[in-house]
Amino acid sequence: MKKLFTLFFVAVAVIAARAKDYNVPLTIIVNGTAADQTGVISVVENDGLVDLTVKNFMLQSSDGPMGVGNVEVKGIKPIQQGNATLLLTNQTITITAGDDPSVPFWMGPSIGEIPVELRGKIEGDRLRCYLDIDLRATLQQVIQVAIGDGYQIANPSFENWHTSTGTYVEPNAWHSFESASGSLAALAGHHIEKSADAHSGEASARIYATSIFGIIANGTMTTGRMNAGAISATDKTNHAYLDMSMTDVDGNGDPFYTAMCSKPDSIAAWVKFKQGTPNAAHPYATISAAITDGTRYQDPEDKEYTNVVGKAKNNTIATTDGQWVRVVAPFVYNDNAVEPKAVLVTISTNADAGQGSNNDEVLVDDIAFIYNAKVTGLKIKGQDVPQFDAKTTSYEMELNETITAADIEAAVDGKTAHVVKEVTTEDGGYLCRVTAINADMSVMSSYTVKVKSNAAGIHTLKTDASQPAAYFTLDGRQVTTLVPGTIYICRQADGTTAKIRR
């Protein structure tokens, strides 16, 4: 029988069944187009295993909502890693009918067996998962369901909009001067509109500059709230800000902030930028992000803030000549104990306040926080896996030593990526497996290393009625000399083992 040595213990100490329902946001991604909705996810723990169910799953179509059913992924073996319980599985399931009486027909049961892949975690009271539902055999598509918030901005593709003031609209989860606070909010003008020129889907956000009393007012969009407090464009009472203690809501009933519970490696967006009148001294648009503890913070800063976890900024976005261009800004994190709770993202038509021209515009689409999980190096027992390359997933090497999961070192480029390591024995050695998952569960990669080894260990010792008892240290190394006062594992010829003290 193969024996598994894993660095992270499996959470099997569940005596009675425990169940919890999570009422969370869902982002449904079909053919690259994202749509937001809410859903109920049921998580049941019983006898050391976890069942996860997406209840009454619906799909939005041009003909209206379509009932799919209950997507049940059962018997997941949880892996405890720090404060997170990881849920990783590939299964073939059958979708069952939902119980929402308003839905006349559930299509899921008629589809038959389908493959699904789940990458998820429970961290405190927060659930985060990616569920890939493979419907290529029947509907020629894969449905990806991103479950839970705190890792990405809602409405990343700017498909959903709400009325802010009068006939003016703002994208859900985003705000401009239409919903600004401040003594001069009524004079701030309008700087955002829905555009049919999209990188994906049917819409993007168009941010544009205007001239007010001859002063250039940059077009600006933020996940927080804009404040218009002065005529001078450079006055810092003109800013974007967040404050989770405020109870104000926008025209969609959402707060003026975006929750953030993690530390992404960068922020990326697709943009089209042009200046109405080229300005060689101020030619750039900008995107910035600041992760904070949720207390009040503004951009541009008016003082030194101690509530910041990390920042990202790209203030050199040049004219894109009418093409969609992907821009990225890496995060730089402070060495402090501040916990991430909110993020303020701001995009502006010029990196400098009051500069540019009144015809400058930035189209923005498909914005995302990027969480890396690329394995950049792999060692076993301190030795490099030969010719390791992240694009190659299988390797072989020879080490005549006993190996456990603790002997595997994986270098990963993601600041908060998860790494699961396990070792199983096989004839002639070991099979080492390393799985890297990024913090928001959207990406996973796995590597295997077959290690040839003739090292004698408690897990590889052949059972032979004629052989004498063998002694091993607690880490599995066979020894012939026993040190008084030391605990050993004794294996008898019949394969039974027991701990002994010499």
C-alpha cells in the first residue's frame, strides 16, 4: 500500500456534520464575458470530508434567466494551510433540479454527467472558489463561476450600469463626479458614460475631461467616491476617497468602497487613450490602487497615511492610437501589520491634475487584480530539480535518501499563493507532487517529480517473515544503532509497527 506524506494536515477532526450557507456574489464567465449575480453556496462538513453545493444555479441569457439546478460537488478532502482550508477536486457530477418554485424548468438533470473542477478555500467567515463546469460536450462551452468577494472588483467588464443623478449613469461598483461629495459637487460636471466600444462584451467605461471656467477638469473614475472641494484643480480637496465607516450608498444601493481581503501582485486593465490636443509636457493617463485597512484614505494624499497595506500605480499610459492596450501596475507592499480590508482604485485622463485638454478620453474595460502562482524553482532535499521550467510539468531525478513533503522547496512568484506538497511511495522511489494555486483561486498548476531512491525507510521496507525487526527514527530513517532515551518506530517482520523508547 502506498503511504502519503503531506506537509499540510488534512482536517479530519470533524465529529458531527457541520453546515453553513454563504450568501455571496457570483461572477459567471461564459465565453469570456462576465455577469454578476448573487447566490447561495452550501458547505457541509461530515466525517472529515466537505460537500459544496451551488444552490438553484441560474444562467442569464438574451431570453431571460435560465434554470440550471443544484451543482453538487461532494466528498472533497480539505487541506489545512495556515488559516485557510483549501478545497481542491476534479469530479464528474450530475446536476440535480433546484427547489426554487418560481423556476418552471431545470435543464441540469437532462445534461447527464459533466466534468467539474473546483479550486476553493474557506478563510475565517469568507468563502472563495472558482468552479469550472465543462459543458463542451453538450453546449460547446465551459462555464466558470467565481464565488465570493474580497479579491476582485465587481462589474470588471463594465456591463452593468445604474442611474446616479438625473439621466446620468455610472458603472456598478464605480463612481465619478456624477455622485461626488463636496461643496463644489454641483459644478464638477459630468465625466463618464457608457460606451459600446468594448474590449469584450458589449460595453466599456468612457472617462473624459472637460473645461470648467477655462480650467481643465480631468476625467476620473474610482471605486471610492469623488470629492469636489475647490476651483483649483491641484487643490487636494479634489480627490477620490474611501471610508468603510460611512453609510452612504450610490444609485445602485452599493457603498462607495470595494472590499479587499488579500494582497494581489498587480492590477491590470485594457484601455484606449487619446488626448484631444497633444500635450508633450503632460502626455499620460494614469491608473492607481491603494489597499487599506478600510479607514479613511484619499488619493491624492493630503498627509502621511499609516493605514495603507500597499500601492500600485502606472502613470505613464501613453496614447494608444485607437487600439486596445493592456496596462499593468505592480503592487509594492509596506512592511507593516495593517490588514487589507478595502481598496481604492482610481483612473484618470491625465497623471497630472488640471493638465491635458478638454477632449482627452480613456476607455476602460476588463479590469482585474492579478494573483500570481508561477513556480519559478523546485528543490528536493536541497537539490535543484534538473532543468526545471514552469512550462514543463513532469520530471525525474535520483536521490538515494528518504523523502517527505517537508523536503520539497517550491519558489513561487505570488505573494499570497498557496502551495500544496505531497509525497507517495512507489516501486523504486517516490512520486513528489507540487500544486500551486493563486490567492483568488482562479489559476492552478501542478508538477510531478519521480525520484529514484533505494533508501531504506519504514514506508519502503518489504515484509519478509525471516527478516529481523527494523528500527526507524520518527522521520522514517532506518538506523542500526539505538541511542538510549530516544523514541524509535519498530517494524516487525509481519509489517506491524510500534513506538518504543530505547
